[in-house]
Amino acid sequence: MSAMAQSVEAKTNEAAETEALTDGFHLVIDALKLNDINTIYGVPGIPITDLGRFAQAEGMRVISFRHEQNAGNAAAIAGFLTQKPGVCLTVSAPGFLNGLTALANATTNCFPMILISGSSEREIVDLQQGDYEEMDQLAVARPLCKAAYRVLHAEDIGIAVARAIRAAVSGRPGGVYLDLPAQLLGQVMDAEAGRQSLVKVVDPAPRQLPAPDAVARALEVLKGAERPLIILGKGAAYAQADADIRALVEKSGIPYLPMSMAKGLLPDDHPQSAGPARSLVLKEADVVVLIGARLNWLLSHGKGKAWGAPGTKRFIQIDIEPKEMDSNVEIAAPVVGDIGSCVSALLRGIDGEWPAPPAAWIDAIRERKEKNVAKMSSKLLGNSLPMDFHSALGALRTIVKERPDAILVNEGANTLDFARSIIDMYQPRKRLDVGTWGIMGIGMGAAVAAAVETGKPVLAVEGDSAFGFSGMEVETICRYNLPVCVVVFNNNGIYRGCDVNPTGGSDVAPTVFVKDSRYDKMMEAFGGIGAHATTPDELSRAVNEAMDSGKPTLINAVIDEKAGTESGRIGNLNPQSAVSKKA
Ligand code: ADP
Ligand code: TZD
Ligand code: MG
């Protein structure tokens, strides 16, 4: 054989051999893709840099962030919006820990996500011999998520990814940790055997039908109600049973209260919405139907002053998690199952003759609503300089009404609490916010995921402090040219910008930032559009322009530094000092 022929033959053999082989990197990617997971949010580095590169080469969307927490928050919101686990990819120890806050937050909020982190070698980690970024990540993650798995052999990647997906989305959704040691990614195996080791998860979130007697009991309790109320939570929004939920509300005629991220499940201007009469309905209702909402701090644990006289209420609770029943108060009629199945079972039960709620109850709610709406509406038209929360949000409220398919991201204290009650939502899953923990820092991650997953315009309404937690991601927004308009409510600080250092020393008070900062310049630094708004008209014009153009925009909205209150609407949760009273 000639030298040339020999080299050709060697090359062909080599090609045939590589064609017949696969490795850990590609098995992870193939396993995700086989399960219709086509986007990864993350930050590159050892040992997962090539995983991101190969994923992009294999046609996945790989969105690189500036900090893992923001990538993790994006993955969690992707999970909430799509019912598929959002994937966050990080490096070992510090990158993993940065992503872990988001994983724990996702679990707390019942959002499905998978945190995939590269890790150091087991034999070095377990002997604590000081590997690069050494940490026993699996042990650290386990108490903070729904499930945590480590893969040691390439042939187990398929089953591990399948388990992770099923654990994230089945039953009560939540966060899953998947640990991939560096050596695993480089492991090589026969390509055909690799293909056969992959698992496409069949029915990842199986329906869970409620027991017929549980449904009958719930209907019985509901039938006896004189002042019934339905509370819709973000579990109801997640479940995507929009038409049946609306039908249940409308056919039963029962007033409903949306929790913050359930706003828009029915439009906030729906005649049965009791949103503007919240304190009245919580206090006075005699039967309360909870649909995908927990009786946690956000609902004053179902007891106490907000809920009226003790022993006057009966609860019906629909939830997929049986342990949620009786978490804070007795549940008279637990209905355990997935919301779609439970709501349609109730719906069948109220078909035909169903008594409308007593007119006195409906009238009392209408009266209170009208009173509160009137009180609010004059404030929304204010034109004081600088703007206060009401006048600025009055402008944004009109914009959201005109653009109901835009997604609203919202965090802060006053900026959050006022926006939640002032900005009406008209479509399901359009409001993304601080969730169960009231966590700051979800803003830019949520905005990126909302834009990437839905392609819809995003309006992020951010307190100046809240924005700071993820603000560097404006570069990410510019890099991917996402249709995100960020409005920073700049009141010079946390809650208010006017606290002073009581000692008269040169440090400013702990709640105060640099005065009159220009956050808009941050967006300009990366080629996006910056705007500065001091009046509702200027704000309106700048937001409309941004939403029309779809260009990354940040508007610095100047808000009166004295307008806010301590902790927004939850100041009552601040412990009081026994020895020192604030002036
Ligand atoms: P909110 O903060 O809006 O009140 P929570 O996060 O407290 O809502 O409650 C959401 C609830 O919804 C959780 O208890 C969760 O188990 C439940 N849940 C989530 N998805 C489903 C589903 N598909 N079917 C039934 N319950 C669900
Ligand atoms: N850190 C994290 C992760 N979450 C938190 N919720 C807080 C700190 C404490 N915190 C709040 O609860 S709201 C808030 C902080 C720091 C910021 C409020 O200031 P803001 O909003 O500028 O975002 P307003 O409009 O000035 O009230
Ligand atoms: Mg502020």
C-alpha cells in the first residue's frame, strides 16, 4: 500500500471510530434535547465550558449570564412559564453556590428547574485533598431542593437526566440538583450504546385525579356557603388550566381573589374579582376555596385579625401536595390532585343547578370595591414633582392595559407592593415577581427568561435597590438584544432615600444610596437605550417607545425619596427594638 493510501485508510478508520463513539458532554446534551429541553441558562468555566459550546453547536440555545444566581432565576421562571424544567448550568463550588440560592428559591416557589453543576473529582473531594474548587456539592444541595443526584458513569447520564426531569415536574414541582464530576464529561462510550442509554420521559407530570368522595365533600361544603370566596395562587397559574378555572369562577358566581402571580388568570377588571376588596373578603368569607395557594405568611397563615373571628371559616383546598393540608389551620375539605383534574371535577359537580351566592355578599363586595377604586383613581392621576409611586404607576398601568400580552416583572418593596395593586393584569402568567420568599434579585433573570421563552415584550418594574441585585445583566439583555424595558423606580434607596446617620458621621444611613444616580447610563454602556423620566408623561413616552422598538431600554424614573414606607406594606413584620425607638 502506498504511503498516501495508508494515511487515507488511517483517517477513514479514525473517522469511523470517532463516529462510533460518544462522550459525557454529548450524552448530557442529547438527553436534554431528547426531552425537548432546548435552552440552557448558565455561566461557563471549568469543567463545563465545552458543555455549553457543544450544546450551542448541537442547536441548543445557550444563554450566558454574568452571575449564576441570575441564570438560576431565569431557569426557574422558564420552568414556571413552560411546565418544563428550566436548566441552569454552573461550574463547581462557588458557581454552584451562586446558583443554589435560585435552586432553593425555585423549590420554595414550586417551580421546576434543574441545576446542573460541574464538580471536582470524587476521590479528591472525599479525601479533602484540596482539588480546584473542591466541595461536596451533592451534600450541600440535598436539603435545599426536591432531589439531588450525582452521575459517575457515562452510561447513567440518560437515566439521571430522566430522573431529574421527572423529579422536577411531577407532583409538587421544584428544584433538582444534578452533579456532574469533570471526569464524567470526558468519559467515552460506544455511540450506539450511548443512544440506547438515553431515556425519553413518558408522561413526566402524570395527572393526579382527586378522589370522588373528596370532590363530593368539597361540593357539599361549598353548597352551604353564604359568603364563599375563591383564592387563586401561582399553582393555579402554573397548572395552565386557564379555561376550566375561569369556567369554575363564572359558573359558580363566586368572587375570587388572585394572589400576586395568579393575577391575570382572569382579567383583573373581571366583575367577580374581589382584588380591591381584599381585606373585606378575607375577614367576612365563610367558605374559602384555595386553588394552588398556600396558607403561608402571604395569607396571614389563614388565621388572626385579617381572617375575622376565629372558627368562622371553612376551607376547601385544592393542591397536589397532601402534606399542604392542615399546614396552618384545619382544612374542612381537602382535594388532593392536580389542579386541572380537580377543577374539572368540581366543575362537573356545579353544572346545572348551582345556587348563586347570596346577593347581600356580592353587593357588599361591589360597594367596597367601588369605594376603594375611587379612592385610588384620583391618586393615579397626580402630577406632583417629583413623581410618587401612584403617579408613576398610573402611567404604567395604562401601558399594560394597552399591551396585555407583555410580561411584567416586578420587585422592590414599595415598588412591588404598589405595582401589585395598581397595575391590572389581563392574561395568565404575565406577572413575575418576588414570590414566596419576597426575594430581591429575581428581576433581570426573570426578564431574560420571559423574553427568551415567550418572545413577548417584557416590562420590568424595579425598585432601585432590587435592581442592584441583578443589574449587571443589562449587558446580557443587550448581548442577546432582548425586548426588555427596565424601569428603575429611583427613590435613592431602600424604602426611602431620606434616612440620615444619627451620629452625623460621614457614612450615610444603611438604607440610602448615592443620590440622583443615573441607572439609565448602565444600559447605554452596553449599547442599549437609556432614558430619564421625571414626569408620568415622560415615563409613558419612554416606555411606549421601548415597547414599540423592542430594543433593550432602561428608564431611570425619579421618585420622591420621601414617598415610600418602611418595608412597603409588610412593615408589621419588622421586629421592634425594646430599647431604642426610631425617631
Ligand atoms: P401563592 O404564593 O400564589 O399563594 P403558593 O406558591 O403558596 O402560591 O402555592 C402554590 C401551590 O400550588 C403549592 O402548594 C403547590 O403544591 C401547588 N401546585 C403547584 N402546581 C400544581 C398543580 N399542577 N396541581 C395542583 N397543585 C399545584
Ligand atoms: N435581600 C434579599 C435577597 N431579599 C430581600 N427581600 C432583602 C434583602 C430585603 N429587602 C426587602 O425585603 S425589599 C428590599 C430589600 C433590600 C429593597 C427595597 O428597596 P427598593 O424598593 O429600592 O427595591 P422601594 O421602592 O425603595 O421600597
Ligand atoms: Mg428604592
